[in-house]
Amino acid sequence: MTGVVVGIGNEYREDDGVGLVVAEQIQRRDLPDVRVVSTDGEPSRMIEAWAGADVAVVIDAARLADPNPGRVHRILVDDLPGHVSPASSHGLGVPEAVELARALDRLPGRLVLYTVEVQKTGFGVGLSDPVAAAVPGLVDAVLRELAGPPCLE
Amino acid sequence: MSHRSTSRRLRVSALTRVEGEGGLHIAVHDGKVTSVELNIYEPPRFFEAFLRGRGYTEPPDITARVCGICPVAYQMSACQAIEDACGVHVGGQLAALRRLLYCGEWIESHALHIYLLHAPDFLGLPDAIALAERDRATLERGLSLKKAGNAIMELVGGRSIHPINVRLGGFYRLPAKAELAGLTEQLRRALDEAIATARWASTFEFPDATIDHELLSLRDPGRYPIDTGTLVSSSGLDFSPAEYLDHVTELQVPHSTALHATLDGGRYLVGPLARYAMNAKWLSPTAREVATDIGLGGRCRNPHRSILVRAVETVYAIDEALRIIAEYEPPEIAAVDVSPRAGTGHGVTEAPRGLLYHRYRIDTDGTIEDAVIVPPTAQNQPAIEDDLRRLVSISLHLDDHELAHRCERAIRNYDPCISCSAHFLDLTVDRT
């Protein structure tokens, strides 16, 4: 089984770097048949990264109006908000990449998205405490996803 | 009943299909546009502060993180500026490899903008997903073209985003001749795809628009400007990179974290339209022929047609990459020595979306005392706002939705790198 881990974010935008931190920790484990990609979220790169993989796990930051920093959401691709209307979309991102991949038949066998609610996203390096505290649990979760789908999925 | 006394405000809080985040605020009062404010959150100010006190070898790597779409531009302008401060000139095959890497970025960035961001505007489609659904083969062509650019960036730059193989004086590792030759077949295919792209884009219907902004670009006699050259403008200015800040002044405006730049006090434009107008004769024969075929002429003053210029520049970048690869002989050393010395250096290169200027002042042991970065979008912002002001003035009869759409189109013409590049998923959480 081939797996792909895609960390999305910007290490110079504080908590936005959480996806990259998780990806880096997975990379250090040097797992067989697992490719780790860090990206800024540009859709065609994400599609290229996960096309043909049995399982892809994407980790991204999520900004909410009323956040609970560090809270993690697990989203299966089919649960993503549908075709994002151009009037409300924030540029290009994961939903667009998923829709584009779907139209091009380039979705991986299974695609799971982990999002982490963030606290601060100004210019700067380093994660806030609650977001940093979520990293070990996220790494474990990603490793479990790579090992196989949960029984009740 | 008259609309004349009504006040109308239009806010497009998150611009669609421009890189990163941005917002547009237009105010109309008594049938007149009273303000047009493009809010752009640009990171260079942060990076300028972040770089102070760091080592002189660090800016190429650190500034590459400013933008996921044009990291090579940041690396090249940074290297050039610091090498200038240290009195080092990088030439020969090392310079050719740098240009090759930069070609990869042009191909990638232009293909992304043409297919995923700009073309849907001319096809009456909401986005690239709709384009993929309607005409999959065309979108696949765009992605294949983009991939050819990625392939160059991966081989020469070490990886396609935030290349890690670039250093002061050259590279960490040089590609072997055979490795570069391995790209030839893919690039030949990409050349056909780029030519097909230009022909396809030339069939679009372009709204009428004529700009009168001053145009500023590099000029590098004998070849189309990418990584080196001096500055020339449509009004006849001609100056060296060291004189950049004598002509270009950045002003803080309250509505944007980006500084607004002026050229000798006036608005001006950098990027494909400027490069093409000032340098069309230096395109490769194939690129020139394509430009003629698709009716571009010697200059292009309609910003909607910038998609055609990007397509021609893509043809050129592939042609140029093929030429560099064919002539490549690995240099003896991967990087020339760059020893620190006290001084100030300037670097300016043509990022896909326009001129990117860096200036560094370093002390004797190489500590950075001061950094200035002038990105393309800050330079184009007054021109974009001027276009928007004109557009809105003649479009007030449209409802807000259609007006917002036209404004977004006008902004996308310039491929603005609203490059804070923080990406967030708009998440809906149902709580019961």
C-alpha cells in the first residue's frame, strides 16, 4: 500500500505552519511506501502529490470565527463542503483541489483531511501552545490512517 | 426617481482566484466612484525585519518562503543583491543554470495562472473545476505544461516548492549533463503544449480596455529579460539596479499592509505587458512567430490580453530552457566563493508577475544591517486601482454581483501575488 502525507501551510505565519510540522515529524520516521510532501496548498501540486496513492492524509490549518485552538477535525473527502462558490472562496485551497482531482479522476484511493483550529496567524515563526500541544496526537492519527481505515468507517 | 443621491458600497472581502488573501473596497457616492482600495497583505515588511541581524548567506533561503509561487525570483534577486554587496559576479554556466531554474518558475507560474486562474474568465466559467468538467483535455494540457516547469525546478532547484539547492555564488549540487538532457523530451512536448495554449487563448473574446500606465521592465540586450539586466521604461528612463530606489518610491497607504510604489512620482506597471512592450524583439524566433500568429503585435495595451503575453513568454521560457540544456557543460565548481565585506548590494530580476527588487546592507562579518524588498504587486497596485476606478465608473449600472465579478477579472489580469500565502480551509461546523 502506498501512502502520501501532505502538510499544507506557511511556517512564517505562526499556527498556519502546523501542517508542515506534522509532515516533518512523519518524514523523520522514514516509513516505507510513504511519501511526505509539504506544500503551500496550490491545488495542482496537491493533486500531483496524491494521484495514484492508496491513501492520502492532508493536514491543514483551519481558521474559525470562534476557534478552540488545537482542536482537530477529521474530515473524509465526501464530507467536504461541495463545489465552492467563487464569491465565497478564499483563493484556491483543499476543497478546490479535491473537486479538480475528482473532475480529472486523480483522487487517491482514500483521502482524509485533518484540520487544526488555529489561534494566531500573523507573520512570525512558531506555533501557539494549544496548537503545538495537538501535534503529537495528530502524528499518531496520521500514522493510524496510513496503517488502514478505522473499522467503522 | 434618481440614483444620483444614493451612496453605494461594494465590498469583495476575499478575492477569488488570486494567490493568497486580499480584499477590495469600492465606495460610490452620487454616481461617482469616491474610493477604490485594494487590500493586499504582503509579507515583505515582515521579512525585512526578520532578516535584520541574520547572516548574509540566509536571505536566499528565507525569502524563498515569501511566496510559494515565485520562490526562485526571491532567491535570484537575493543572491544577486548580496553578491553585488560582496563584489562577486556569477557568470558562465552557473549563471545559465540559474536562468534555467528561473525558466522553470516562469513555465510553472504562467501555466498556473493561464489555466487555473485566468482562462475561466474568458470562457464564462466560474473556475478551473468547471473547465476540467467541460474540457478535460484542455485542462490536462495546462497541468502537463506546468509539470514541465516543476521538473526543471525539481532537478535544478532540488524540489519544486521552496527550492533548496540555491546558494550564494551558485548551487550546492550541480546536475549532470545527462540529467538535464533527460528533461529535453518533456520540454519538447511542453513547447507544443505552450504553442497550443497561445493559439487556444487567442480565440478568446477580449473586452476592450486600453491602459496608459508607464511600463517598467528589465532590458538585457540580445535576450528576453529574466534574471539580469538594467531598467528601462516606456517614457525613456534607463537606469541601473543600484539606482532603483532613486526612481521607485514606496508609500504607506492606510488600507493596505502593502506599500504603494511610484516611479518618479507616477503610477506604473511591471510584468508581462511591460516586459513584452520593451523587449518583444528579443524573443526567440519560435516565440516571436507565435506572437505574430496570435496577433499580439509589437506591444499590448489591453490588460485582458496579458494572458496572450504570458502564453508567448511560456513558449519563450521553454525554448530558452531547451537552449540552455543543449549548451550545458557542468562547471568545475558548484559555487564561487562569496566572502562577506561591508557594503550595500542591489538585485533585480523579472518574477513571473514583474520586477522584484532586493537591497541588502551588510557589515564586515556578513551580518545583515538592513534589507529592502520591493515586490511586483506593490508596484502594480496603483495601476490596478486606476484600472478598477475606470472600470467601476463605466459599470455602475451593473448589480453588485456582476460588478464584483468584473472587478475580480480586472485584478486577475495582473496575476497579483497577494502572497501572504496563509491557507485556511473555510470550515463549517454544525453544533447540535
